[in-house]
Amino acid sequence: MSDTVLKRDIENLEETSEEGEKKRRKVDEDDEVIIGPSLPVSLQREDPEENTLIKSDKRKITQTVLQNLTALPEAKIYEVSYMHKDTVCNVKFAKKTDFLITSSKDGHVKFWKKQATYIEFVKDFLAHQGSIIDMKITDDGNYLCTLGEDNAVKIFEIISFDLINMFLLNFAVNTCCWLTKGLGTSAKFLLAVSDKNSPDIYIIEALGDKNQEFQKIEKKHLNPVVTMDYIPNFDFVISCDEIGMVEYWRWVDAQCYFPKQSVKFRYKTDTDLYELFKVKVRPYQINFSTNGILFSLTASDKKIRVFNTLTGKLKFVLDESIEYYKQNQSRIHENIDSIKKVNLLQDVELRRRIAVEKEMERTNEIRDWRAIFDETNTLLLYTCILGMKVVHVGSGSCMRVYGREEGMRFIDVCLYQGIPSRHKTALTLEMTLSDNPSLKPESSDPTLVATSAKSNRFYLFTNREPVSISADEHDRDVYNERPSREEQMLAQDTRLDAKGMRIAKTAILHTSMGDIHLELFGDKCPKSAENFTVHSKNGYYNNVIFHRVIDQFMIQTGDPLGDGTGGESIWEGEFQDEFHPTLKHEQPYMLSMANSGPNTNASQFFITLVPCPWLDLKHTVFGRVKKGMDVVVSISKVKVNPKTSQH
């Protein structure tokens, strides 16, 4: 990617809308979420506005920063995803040993080895009975610890991907961190674990005896600690409790001390460390820059606060709250008459994402939300309603957005910027000078890994887009998990009848205006095609109207209630999207699944009248019209309520 392209991209991202004096249209939170495709956001900017809480200084975006941006993945959509059997909750890279560790709510921990252009599955552990609450990796990338709902602590050696120690605690665990450097005379790997129901922090010798007597820090906090992390560069811990109180401490010779010789303040009143306590918000996750100079704190008000570690001063705040996006949405359009309809559907898309956001808060999935730094400490990466943002630390400018078109709400995120090592032994000078291509070092393959709300997959963003993969041999959503016996029985029961497979290749919609002949892509979208086929054979779609009609856009049906709020799949619930690299909305008359967000397909579907590329990676294309296109046009011309697009 050239510097010229990067500069132009950054200038586009940094444009700010003029503050309008007219009254802007507000989003009603209580409005119903509309199921189905949205019109194009043709007048919306290519990328979002920079955060209003930061005054951007473009002069700070130097050539070095542009170069740092090239060390991040170039593709803005994910290349590939892999599965767990249950919702994936954490992803972390052991950067110095090139391992990716993923965990899920069913207690499983998976080890993956980073290779030149892909990750290779290594091992799967059933580590805990219940969800995994937290996991941390030592700075040298050799050891992993996991905490589970079963109040167990498991210690793994990463390089051998083996379980080497475990502890069953008599208290409810909450969070943990490693203590690995200046431990005085007790130079051992120690682990700090907080109690969910008290302010106590327990110190465990991670590689020691299972029956050891744990040491305890009792008076550092007055409330349970919800997040903490260790800074190897300065050899101390920063912890934060549930009411937002931030504390610095160092563990030396079985004693807890304030690291006064390492920091540049004497009293907390000289810092901004009371910020979260003042605004009464609950912290989520703390993360340090690689040099330890900065740390980020995510919190329940959906703001990211970045502090200077040594001074305790607040450097800047990033607002990713629902209220911020509502205001930003209204600023994009200044009540221009020609785009009123577009503005309405933009609000619909916003409501969808807000609904997902509120559900995450209700189920506490948001507790794994974090903001991480790149290896140069100049860029901050985090997930948000829009996707995943890359923000320049010096100016607060939004440099790049990943996954915007995916329609998912990403949560946890980790970044790999190293060069995977192929050789376990050192090379001599003669070996290096020999023109042996097998001994040449691999090139860097930056990889961004993210989890998504209610998803049993984790997603890899790289320099490669999925369209570069042969569609005949690969799918970007890899099915690496074997289905359970119940799922196999269900699949067999729903797919087979006396005549064989129940996925039809063609179908005919009999309407009051004529027949529409369809071709189904069952080989590429089997679940969507199967759902449509079985519903059709069972009479589910009989006498169902086209409840949503928008001329020069699409016609939508499949809701037995006839108002766009009903319908379910043949599995009596919702099923996942099936995006395929070769199936897009680039031509008119495509048959596609209607939904209310990622992985919410049920029974409703629609037929497009024009190319709709903005719907790609949001709605599953599972067929096309072969005959009866004039019927589709006739239906699109019927008179409808202009406010609802319904009869």
C-alpha cells in the first residue's frame, strides 16, 4: 500500500461535518427493529468521523506513523474464521512464541500456531467446567493461565502446549495477572488472582505445590478487583476495582508496596486516577502499551480512557457510547430533503446495532471489551459499534476501520505483528550466506484476531481478502468442529425424505401477478436453501404477502404475520449467515435472506431489482431469478404506505 493512498485515506477519515443549526432528527430507541435490507448509505462518508472528545492535530501524523500503519493488516474484511463449539470469549497471542490461544464459554482452550500466511490448529483442552472468565500470558510467551467459573486456575506451558499445574480455589475468581520480574529473593513465577466477592488479592506460586498456602493482599482495595495487569518494564501492577478506584502496587519479598521510585507522582490527588470513580462507571479491561508508558481502560460508559502510566494523567478519552453514535448519525445528514428516505434507513441500521449493544450489556459479554496498542505504541486498536477502529495516539485521528461491512459487533481483539519463526536452531554465517530459499526468514504477516457477540467463531483480518481464495476449494468460514450427534440427526431428518435430499435446485413462486422462477444455490448456501425448500414444501409460505416493497430496490416476503415482525426457521430459531465469495448482490434479481443483524436469519427473504453491493456480507445470497423478472418489477410498482413501504 503506497504512502499516497494512505495519506488520501487518512484525509478522508479526518473530515469533519459542519455543525448544523437546524434541528436534527433523533433516533427513537423504542422503535421496532426492521427485518430486511437497508438502502445504500450513498451520502455517508467512507469512514466515520474522528472522536469529538479529541481535537485532531494532523501535523502529528508523521511519515513514521504512516509507515506504522502499513504494519497492520491491509484487508478491511476478514479473510477466514474458525470455530469453537460454544461462544468464543477470549483471544490472545503469545507473540514471542508465535501461538494464538482462544477460549470459549464451554471451558475449552485451543492452541493455534502462527505460520507464514495462516494459523495451524495444535491442541484442544477442556480446561474448565463452565465458562472461562479470564486468561493471561507471561511476557516471554511461555506460560498461560486460565480462570474458570469452576473457581479453578489452570497453568499451561505454551511451547509444549501442555497442562502443567492446576489449583482449585475456595473463593470465586474474578481476574488475574502474572508477576514475573523483580520479586526480590523469591524469583519465581507468581500469579495474582482477585476474589469476586471481596477486595482480597491472592498471590499464588504458579509452578509450585498445589497445596501451598496462598499469600493475601487485604487492604489495597475496598471493593472487588475486576481488572489488573502487570508492567514488566517497570515491575508493578495496576489494578482497578468495581467502583473505578485505580491502585498501583509492587510485590516484593511477600510484601505489597507502592512503587514510588518508579512513578512521577506522590499522591493520587495529583493524578487523574479518580476519573472513573468520579463519573461512577464500572471498569472492564486494562491494557498497557508495549513500552508500558501508556495504559487504556475501557468502562461501562463505553468510553476508552488512555492514561500516562508514570504520571497518572489522563491523555485522552474516546467516546464509543450509543449516545455518541446517535449524535454522529444526525450530523451526517443535515435534514436534506433528497435523502430523507436514506436517513430513515440509516437510523434503522443504527437501531439494529444498538439492539446488539444493549443485549451485550445485559448478558455481560461486554466485560471482555478492550483497547490494545500496536508494537510501535503509536496506534490504538479497539472494537466498537462500527467495527474495529485504529486511532492515532498522538492526534486521536481515526486512521482505519476494520469489519465495517461485516455487520458484526466485535468484542475481544488481539494483534500479531511478528515474523513466524521456521527454524528452532540458530543459523551460522555460512548458512545465512548460502542462497538457500528454505533458510530465508519469513516476511511479516500482520494478523488481527477478534471475537464477535454470540458467535462461536473468531475472525482473522490479514493482508489478504477472501476473494483471493479459490471459491471452489475454500470457504472463509471454516467448519473445523465436528457437529454433535443431535445436530447430525437433525440435519439428516430435515434434509432427507423418501426421494432423497430436500434441498431443491429450483423453485417457483406463484403470486397474484404471475410466477417467479428461482434457481437456488444449495451447494454454496446449504442451510439457507434447505430452510427455503423445507418451508416451501410444508406450505409455510402459502398465502404470505410481499409485506415490504421499495421501488427500484427490492421486494420482501416470507413473514406469515404479514407485517415484517414474524417468521422462524425450520429449526425453530435463527441460523447463521452463509456468505460466499462468488455470491454477491452485484446484479439485479438476486434472492437473499432478510435479517435484523448478523446471524439472525429466519424465514423472510427478498428479491433485488438493482445491483446492491452495500448488502454484501450483510445478507446471504442463496439464489436468483431465472424467469419472471417482469413479475418482480410489477410487484415493486404497487402502491404502498410511503412511511412503512407496506400495503
